[in-house]
Amino acid sequence: MRAFVALMLASAAMPAAAAPDLAMVARITDEGMNRGEVVETIAYLTDRIGPRMTNSPGMRMAERWTQDKFKTWGLSNVRTEGFDFGRGWSIEGASVTLESPRRMSLRTIPVAWTPATPTGGITAPLVVAPMSKPRHFAEWAGKLKGKIVAISLPRTPADATKPGFERLDDKAIGELDEYQQPVTSPDDGDGWFKYIQFGKQLDEFLAKEGALGWVRMSYRDNGLLHGEGYQHRDTPKLTGLELTAEDYRRLARLAKTGDVTLTINSQVKFDDSDPNGYNVLADIMGSDPKAGYVMAGAHLDSWVAADGAADNGAGSAVVMEAARILAALKVKPKRTIRFALWSGEEQGLWGSSNYIERHLASRPANPDPVKARLSYDFRMNQYPIEKKADYNLLAAYFNIDNGGGKVRGIHAEGNFAAVPTLQEWLAPFASMGADKVVASPTGGTDHEFMAAMGLPAFQFIQDPLDYETTVHHSSVDTFDHLRPQDLRQASVILASLLWEAANADKPLPAKPLPTKPKMTDPFRYVDPDKKD
């Protein structure tokens, strides 16, 4: 059944939400639209600082610069909170050259946290040996010594069947308004765990076989590169580089018909000076310490193929601009308004999950010692949840991390009780196209673990633009793919919702504290062929 019916029934039983403070909405809109600085903020963050891998030199610069901006704008209690993350890593240069049967430069990027080659690089024959599961290793045992290994199966080019750039219409947003049964997977993140572990197993196998390095194929066509890697807790033994899909296919075709020789050169640098990642936090202090606080957040870290503009420099700039707007208006909210720029999101929400464990609520550690070292995903099936000091003080959390597109509304995350209030607060922005509240949750970003603990945590709906089709994690995630007017609109809406939440008579309703669920389908059988 469509969630619309459920939402109407739920809202009918509740008292009407307080009307928004339209005078303050007008002031916020005027400041953000006519004297806004969000475009200058995102330009500095992307063009001058650039990519911000957690614990990299770029991220350290961003941590300092964002704190300086918050202080300049007059925010209070500007600080960092550290958490154990691991080695820093950055790229100084990389190249892959086809030496024979003809000479040409190939487009490449090092895979994150893989080590450097010796100075000058490695020249060796190429062998195409696709491996995606441990059972594939037997086929290539004894055949890889002294080789550079192409580990990806050359994917066939796919037709582009969807638009490359998209603005949401009412129909598309309406399709999000459907309640989804919360599911706690009984496999304890088994698929993600196998993916991470396979990377380690492959590296160990290649090193044992005497391979000199490896290359993989980009998962997108059209010359895009990504370079993601998830081994920041355990440094791989061998150099790994990613090639564009087109260059990789060319190598595979050549290898089918004759010998291929490559030179790979990856000049990367590890930094062990400080293993801590840092969240940046800043406050606008409230007048009533007992009233708790409201919060806005976005992740400051990025991958390194480009400048991390849409993911998530845009969200970080919007959070910073909301802080600047409210500080410029010299507001005196009842509740403290807290602004968070998270670190380590790209490797598994490390920064926000550390904040949760430190301040809001905790789960028992995963009993598997290997999984216990990994991201918070592997604690999501652990119960009971224990409330911390701030659990009942967090009145609302708003996250923004879906690129640089215009805000169109908000995901209620199945929190029926919060829907009427969210609708009231968004109503003034109907003319900006941002008045939709949908039932469905959205995941993969920093509000997710908060919402999973019953907290009133929400993520905005945004126009996709070319985020998923082109920009996300790619080598073209630059300022050019942002839309300044969309960023101004998002900043105004975020600042307004923060103001309303900070001054509401009551906190936004929370969902019940989750307890260990029963298996959702006790009669489901697992396909034994999919277990590896």
C-alpha cells in the first residue's frame, strides 16, 4: 500500500504542527540569496584545496580551513574530535605506458592505499587474468611470476539508456513516497565483508605468485576514472592502478592476439604522522541548555580522482553556509545548533559513527575479531543498543550528501510522527520546488546509523543532475558540475529547518529504540552457489 495513506492516518491523529517562523524565513532567504557566500566557499574547497582523502594533506588543510571559517563567522566551541582511522595516503603522480606492440600513454589513477612502484616504474609483460572470487586463483597459479596482471573481466560497452542529466519531476518524487519495511540482514553485512576480504586475498595471492603489480578496469565508460580502495587498515603488498574502460579493453584485445608489455609508475605517499581522522564541529549556542541541540552534517572527505565537488564538497559548503547565514543574522535560538563536517565517510561512515558511539548510543562490538576492526556496518546487527548522554538531547539531525542539486524535499525515513512538522517547515519553499516529504529512507551516508537507532535523523531529496551517471566518485567531480543557484537554495532551506527545529516547542519525534528483530523471512533458503 502506498505510504500516503499511512502518513495521512498518522498525521490525522496528531496535533497540528506549529506554523513556521515566516519572518525569519524571509531574513534567511534574503541573506542567503543576496549576500550568500556558498559559491565562494565551494570554489575554495575544490579549486584551491582539492581532493580530501581522510588523513591526506588535502584533508588536513580542509580541517584547518573550515575551522578558521567557522571562527571568522563567530561560531562557538569550534573544535575537532578525533577517532582511530589509519594511514594517510596521497598521490604525487602516476602513469601507465603501453610499450609494445605500440607505444602510447594510457589514462590511469592509483587505487587508494596501494603502495608505490620503485622510482622509474616497473616494465613487464601483461597477462589478462580476470579474478573476482577466491576459487578463480587456481586457474592462474604458477602463471603470474614477473607479470603485470589485468584482474578485471573486460566488460562489454553498455548502451546509454538513461538521461545523463536529470531534474526530478513530481512523478519521480512521488515514487519515493512508499514505506519500506526496515530490514536487518541476518548475514551481518556478509556481501560487503566478502568484497573487502577478497581485496586482501587477491593481493596476497598475487604477491605469493610473484606478480609485480596489477591493473583494473574502471566501472564506467567515457574515460572516467575512480580509484576507490578500501584497505586503509591493512596496506596491500602490490601496486594497483585503474585504467579507463576504453584503454583496458584495448589492452585486452591486444593480449588476445599477441604479447603486450606495460610500464606502470605509481608515485604515492603514505603518512603515518597521525592515524586519527577528525570531525570538525562548531556551535551556535542555545539559550536553554536543557533543551538539547539540533544538528546539520555533511562529509568533508572525498576520493581523489578529482576535487570532491559534488561528493561531498557541495554538502559541506551548504552546511557551512547555513552556519554563516544564521551567525550573520545574530540569531539566539532556544536549542544549540551544531554543525558537523564528517571524516571517513567514503570508507564506511567512520566519522559519524564515532560521534554516535561517543555521544548518542552504542552497540556491542561484532564478536568476529576481523569484522570488529572494520566499519560500523558490522555492528548494525549487534544488540542491545545503549543510550548515551546526548541520545535524548538530539532534537533533529539534517544531512546533505546527494550532490550539488536543488533540494526538493526530505526523506522521512519511515518516521511517521515527524511528517506533519516537516511538511509545515518546508511549506514556505514550495515556490522553490522543495516541499515534498516522502516516507522512504535513503542510505549510504552519515544520517543512516543515527536513523537506525531511532533518532530523528533525515536526508534531503535533491535533483540528481549528472551525479550518478557521471560525477559520483569520478575524475570529473569538479566545480563545473555544480549549479550555484541550487547551492544557494539548499543553504537557505537547511538554515531555515535548523532554525525551526532549534525553536520548536518539542523535539522532532523519534522512532522507537530498535531491538533485535526476528528474521524477516524464516522460510527463505540461501542459494548455495552464491555463498562464495
